[in-house]
Amino acid sequence: MTATNSHRICILLAFFLCLAPSTFATDSPNVLMIVSDDQAWTDFGFMGHKVIRTPHLDRLAAEGAIFPNGYVPTSLCRASLATLLTGLYANQHRICCNDPPDGIDRKRMLPFLRDAPTVPRQLATRGYRTLQTGKFWEGHYSNGGFTHGMTTRGRHGGPGLKIGRETLDPIYQFIESSGDQPFFIWYAPMMPHEPHNPPERFLKKYRQENRPIKLARYYAMCEWFDETCGKLLYFLDRRGLRENTLVVFIVDNGWIQETGDQKTTRGWFAPKSKLSPYDGGLRTPVILRWPGRTQKRRYDDLVSSIDLAPTILTACGLQPSDRMRGLNLLPTAAGGPRLSRAAVYGECFVHTAKDIESPAVNLTHRWVREGDWKLIVPVDGSLELYNLLRDPEETLNLASRETARTDRLSEFLKAWGGN
């Protein structure tokens, strides 16, 4: 080999070695999944709230693709989180209730997620490091397929619940120790979830003479949560990771703060929010930010939390499983065609299971939204039909007036399946 040819080969080798990191980065983006806990879909600056300040999430929304018409199929945290991790409806992954029946060891529910093809478990096959922090009901973090985590025990998430409220250091340390290896981070702090005990620096912004203190505390919790998100996003920027990180934001279920002296539900939330089939419990904004891959705009498409697993897996070079009924949101988020779906669906269940093996036994409602119309079908009771554009608080039941539409949406639900 001549000296000239040897020199050319060295130059070409150096050129391709320089390309390799960017090629790897394109195929294997980092993923930061931010999951708010018990927050109404309206309670953000970018969603038009006139009091609550969420400047960091407002910025994320301005920099990414935002889907304001997002939904979770089930308005209860454990079931909703399991759907986010699996891309499956509750009737598929069978984690439909927070607690087992009295006398049944909750450990009997752990195999449902342990044996599922979760997002972290699948990402590990692509060489990802995956970190669990915050809310996680399924025992040890490894049951969810995470390679690293904070939760080893506990009902809500045990030791993992320190994240956000007390520290963000485990996430910082995980990112710094990842080197060039791609990572997936599950940031699901118990915020703004009760206890509503925000720092005084936030509470003083919202405390007013004519505002119930319970509401002021909730508002302050929303801003405190937003601040923690800002710190994480700033850390990514400082480490030069913004361009190659897909940031996903969603709320696990809604919350409308009860302000009276007596509870009207099992907690300090209003009847048409958490645990209900109404938008106050089911609806959530969804944000995707991946610089160069998502366009900075709002999309009116109906989306569901079942879409996030196939979106993340596809972005990371994996094929979603056939059991996943969600859609990859990235082509639309990049400015492409609208999603190929007519409606979104879901089911609500009791808080404490009657039968852990059969989701149908625990069912309370099924629901479907098409366009501006939403039909709620209770297990016991009358059908409810609402026009969400004219009646976003779902106060005027039009089922008896709009019989043809009610019948049509009922057929949609039958075709969808579920329980």
C-alpha cells in the first residue's frame, strides 16, 4: 500500500468515526418522560389558566408539539401509569384498580407488570439505561423493566417519592453516569398530588382573602412541580443533551380541588375529576419536544396515553408490539398528516378491586369521544352525551335529544371492545 493511499484511508476512517456519534444519536435519542400527578388539564399557563403560573412547562409547550386534546383511558393513577409504561389499556394489562380486595396480598398484582413488555424492558434490548423515579406501584423498579430506580417497595412508590419534593440528584447522577449510552428517565413525582404542602415562597403568591386555602395550596403545588421540571430541562441543556432528547409530558389523571369542609369523594377532589369518566379526570395535554423532529405548534388531533409507548419505541428504533393499539404521534408532530383515528376510548374502574383477575368485574364506566362529542356509558345508570365545545364542564346531558348520535357512538364502543 502506498503512503498516499494509507493517508487517504486514515482520513476516511477519521471522517466516519466523526460521523458515528451523530449516527448513533439519531438512532437512539434519550427520552425524558415527565408525568404530572393529579392535575387538571386546564391548570397550566399554556392551557390558558389565568392564575396558575407554569413558566417552564409553558416554554416546553412553546418549543414542542402540543396536543391539547389528550386523554388517559382510566382516571386512576395506578391504572394510568401502567398504561403509560405498556401502551396497553387497563383491560389488557389488568392493572385497573389501585388496591386489591381486602385480605388479598397486593403482591399478587405485581406479575401483571413484571410479565408485560414495558417500554423500559424493550429499550434495554437497544442498550438503553433506564431510570425509575417517583410514582411506581409495582414493587421493585425492576418489575417494570428498569435497569436503575429508586422504588424498591411501597404502595405509591416508597423511596422513589423523594424525587421532586426533596431532591433531583438521583436523576442528575444517572445522566452524568450514562456517558454516551442512551437513557430513558421516568420522572413521575408525587406532584402536585396531595399532601398539598408547598414551600411558603410559592404559597404566598396564591394566598388571597377570598380564595380558599385548599385551592391556594393546590395552585402553589402546580407551580412547585413546574419549577422541578424547569430544573431538569435546564440540566439537559447544560449537558448539551437538548438536541438529542425526546421530552414527553402528560398528566396521569385530572384533579378538581374540593374547597369545602366536607369531602364529597374518597379524597379532597370534586366528583367530576379523578376516578370519574368526565374530562376533569380523563383529559390531559400532551407535549412532545424533539428539536428538529417536532414542529412548534398545536395539533387538534385526539390523542391518548396509549399513543406514547409506540411513539417512544419507534423514536428509539424499536417496533411496537401488535398488542399496542396506540399510534405513533411523531409523523403528525413533525407537521405531517393528521392522525388516522376517528375517536378515543377508555374505561373507568373502582378504586379497590373486587376481583384482581377480571377487570370487567371492577368496571364502572366506558366512554368514547369523537370530535366535540363524548358518550359515557355507565355499568349502572343512564347514558350521558355531551358537546364538549359548548359544554366543557359536561353539565347538559344531550343523550335523550341526540338519539341518533348516541346510538352511533354506542356502536363505536361496541366495535372498540374493551370489557
